[in-house]
Amino acid sequence: MPTSPPPRGRACMSAAAVNTAIRRLMGTPATRERHTEWQRLLVLWAQAAEATDQDHIEPAA
């Protein structure tokens, strides 16, 4: 599977890694910190999903 550089030079977690982090987070008590981390992980998940979609786009002929 080809790898492409992360957008704008930022590191991007894989969707599987983000899913693991989300599952781990959901086992913790509901706190303000968990809420903040949840928001951060959702952004990372969206970036990972977008990067995965980009890997499957065929170049125009």
C-alpha cells in the first residue's frame, strides 16, 4: 500500500490506532479531560479516514 506524506507536514495516526485510543478512552470515567481527548481523537480519526480515502483515489488519465 503506498504511503503519502501527512498533510501540511503533520504526523497522522492510522485509523486503527485512533480506534484503539478511542476504545481505551471510553473505558475511563467521564471527565472534562476525557471530553477534550475525545474531540482530539475525532479530529485525528477524520484525518486518518481522509488519508485512507486519498490512498484509494485513482489518478486521472
